Amino acid sequence: MNPSVTFHQSAEGALAAVQGIYDASVQTLRQGLQAFVQSPSVAAHPERIRACYPYVKLVTQSVATSHLANKSVSYGFVSGAGTFQTTLTRPDLFRHYYRTQFELLLQNHGVALEVGTSDTPIPVHFSLAENDHIEGQLKVEHRRRLADVFDLPDLTAVDDVIANGDIELWGEDVQPLALFTAPRVDYSLHRLRHYTGTSPGAFQNFLLLTNYQFYIDEFMALGKSEMANPTSEYIAFIEPGNVVTMREGLTDAERAIVSEAVMGQTGEPPARLPQMPAFHLVRADRSGISMVNIGVGPSNAKTMTDHIAVLRPHAWVMLGHCAGLRNSQALGDYVLAHAYVREDHVLDEELPLWVPIPALAEVQVALSQAVQEITQFTGSDLKQVLRTGTVASTDNRNWELLPFTGERSTPAKRFSQSRAIALDMESATIAANGFRFRVPYGTLLCVSDKPLHGEIKLPGMANHFYKERVNQHLQIGIRALEILRRTGEGLHSRKLRSFNEVAFQ
């Protein structure tokens, strides 16, 4: 038996073993890379340096779960008898998440968890500390030989085959325990830093995604206001560059949590904002709110949610502007999406168009309740400002220029047939990726123009609309996430789980 393999009846024991293997592997790579960079010639280091990810494995001989099984959540158990395994990374970042998954497996199946070193190599780039940069230190000949000495990122190991349902989950082979392998997670963690300008550890479990900077401006003002309130439930506000503003009166333990969120690397505002900047209202239990300006278009929406998904958030909600498609709507009205027309095309290969994207009751109720609380409208009055219906998302920003008559299927015809009441470029993508990655999702939009009825965006009209509605819209989104926070584990709907689902949330 491999001496590095251990068996555990406690989640803490399994987590400690994972941490030990990961730390040793990363240390091996970092020391090897340092020696390689400092060597006068590549010939001085001809040997290959390799270290691998830890794994956790569950072997069960029974289809039945333990009599102690926790059936109140939709995850935490395997689909039947067999061997189930996944590679793991960054146990420092995913400590609480891993512990929860381990506890559920132990409780639901009553068998020990096996922890050991996998045969999946850690790419040397993924072993670096958050602010380590080696590119400038490498000579040309060292850079050419890097792949001869170390394992580099392998794109064949970072696909979404498990999440997409393209892997056979029946049979005698080892089955996956999680949606994402360790290399896939590491890849996204690096992308998140690049696109958002903040550490992955700063991200909270509840997210708002928007397509306009106006919402970010209001969120920043709110964050600074919360930090000046010593009774606020939020302990820090983190901006791009890992710029940290701590709430007044923090304890040493709370300061340590904030420092850990940014890996101890507080910084300065960047010279220019990253492509999709993120801002974080941090709670001590990581159940705060992160907000990301994804910009305009389904490609950005997919890119950001592809990477955020590895953090296993509890919910993401789209807040943004849309074109109202009904003459009965007015500028500033809200649209709560209960269905989506997917003309974004960026997920057609991963999630076929015949897959329905259901509305999630918990999220719909929270958004509706939040609109009532913030606007103070109820009953028939609420219907004057809030409409529930189908939202269409397109990848053609200039859809208005397509022909509206003739034999071809026209935008007006498709929108009428689908009963769509609003159009944007991101909502269907965000909802579809939430469905694909088992992340609860929702959409609340605000009508900013009505192009089918002659009300297009003009500068004066837009500026007035922004000042009047953005702050209220943001308050509604934040209030909805606060309501969802109270829902707890029940938020992860069974609608998002397949009949042969992986065990991890």
C-alpha cells in the first residue's frame, strides 16, 4: 500500500491530510523552480521535477445511504455503489467547502474517506503564490526548456466534460466526485485574478452581475458607507488591486479573515481597471456579496461565470438594463425573468438549446419580495412596476437593424412567438451557465428603452433614467441576496441536479 494513502472517519482528518499533501507538492515545485531560474545554464537541471495533486476517494458497496443520511440537501451523496474520486487544490481557499462535502459523505455513506497523492501533475504555473511572477526572470534558454523540466498547463485536463454531462457516469470505472478537477479549478482561479483584479479569496458566496458601471458606482458608495458603520454585518470592502477598506472596530480575528481573503496582499488601485472588475462586501462567514461588471455581451457573461463557478457560490443574480418589448411597459419598470429565449449562441455546444432553463422558486420569491420591500408597492400597485415574463438574450447588439418584414423569421416575429417581454445580451447566458454548473440563478432587469415602440436611448433620457432607477435597482438586488442567505442549504434546488449527479455541491 502506498504510505501516503490514509483513511479517515472525520472530515477534519481528511482535510488535514489533503492540506499536507498539497503543501508538500507545491513546496517541491516552488523550490525546484527557484533553483531552475537561478541556475547559470539549463544543463545544470536536466532532471524532471514533478509534483501531483492530492485526491479524495469514496468506495461504497451499497446503493443505500446511511440511516443517518442528511436528506435535506440535494448534494452530499453518490448515485450508487462504486468508486468515486476527485483531485483537490487550494485547501486553504476551499477549507470550509471541502470540510462540508467530506462531512456529508461520511454522514450519508458511513465509510471512510481515502486521501492520497494522485497521478495528476500540478502545472508549475499553478504552484506559484498569488503575486509571484517568473516570466521576467527567465532567460530565453530557460523559457524554452521549461516544459522539459516542469509540467505546464494541459488544456485536455481543464475541460467541462463532467459538468456538461459528456462523461459516462455508469459502469465499473472510477466515477467523479466533483464537477471540476483540480487543474480546471486552478485554471479558473488564475483567470479570475486576471479578469477581475481581485484575489479569488475575496469572492463571496452571493453575487450580483451587471452590464453597466453605474451599478458599480452605487455599490462602491454603499460599500464605503457600510465600512463607516461599526454595527454593519460586513467587515471589509475590497476593490480591484486588492484595495481593502476595513469596517471600523474589527476584532483581530476579523482582521485575519480579511487578510486571508486577499492572501495578505493588499494593494493600490490599478492604473486602469481590469476587463471585468469585481468589488466585494465581505462577511466573516464569506456569505457577503460580490459584484462584477461583466460589461456588454454574452461572451463576457459566459467567461466570468465559467470561472466564478469553481468557487461554488450559493447564488448569482443578473441586474442590468433591457429593452422593453411591450407597449404597456414604461422606462424604469422591472422585469423578473421566469423563462429565457437563448439567441446568445455562446453555450450552444455545451448546453443544447433543447435543454429547458427553469425558473428557481427560491430565487423568484426572493426577488419579488425584495421589489415589494424596496418600492413599498403591493398587490395591483406592484404590477404597475414589475412584470414577470420571458427574457430573450441576443448576441447581436444591433438586432434592431435586422429586417422586420419578409419571408425570413424576423426579430419581431420570434419575440412575439416566444412571448418575450424584454431583451438583453447577458441574462440567458448567465441563467444557462447557472443551470449547467448547478449554481442557483435569477434575473431582474430594468427597462431602459423600447425600440419596438419608438423609444430609443437618447443621452438626456438615459442620464435621467440612470439617476432615478439604478440605486433602487441595486438595493433590490442586495435585499434579494440577503433573503436568499437566510434560505441556507435549501437554496441549492434539486432542479439543478441530474439523476446520476456528482456528490459535491
